[in-house]
Amino acid sequence: MRFSRWLNSLSAADQISILILCILSCLLSFLMIKIGLKQYNEYRKSQPFAPEIQVSPFGFFAVAIPIMVIVYLLFGEILTQILVDLGI
């Protein structure tokens, strides 16, 4: 089955739960990157020749996608069931 057909075959509760989990994983990855950069900048203060690091979108999604898979496997069914019970 193609991805587009699979996505269209999902119920509204499934689509909303995937959207919520995607937003949550993006926020978690953003926080992880910010915390990592803060720790690295503190380390850089004691190391005068340490290079400065910038995060690209590839790095962001390289962190966000595995987090989304893990969060979906842990909480996907629960969130979908809650949305179905709410009547969505």
C-alpha cells in the first residue's frame, strides 16, 4: 500500500494522534538540541580553541524522527483510544 493511501485510510483520531505525536517529538528534539548546545557552550568556555557548532535542519530531523518512532510506539495506541473516547 502506498503511503498516501495508507494516510487516507486512517481515521480522524489516528491522524490527530500522529499529528500530536509529531509536534511533541519535534518539541522534545528541539529541547534536547538546545540543552546539548548549552552544555557544549559551557565546555567551550574552558576550551578556547573548540569549534563553534551550528545545527542544521538535517540534524534536527535526525533527532526528531527516532524520537517520534519511540513516542508513537509507546503512546500511540493510548492517545488514539483517548481521542476515540472523546468522540473524535
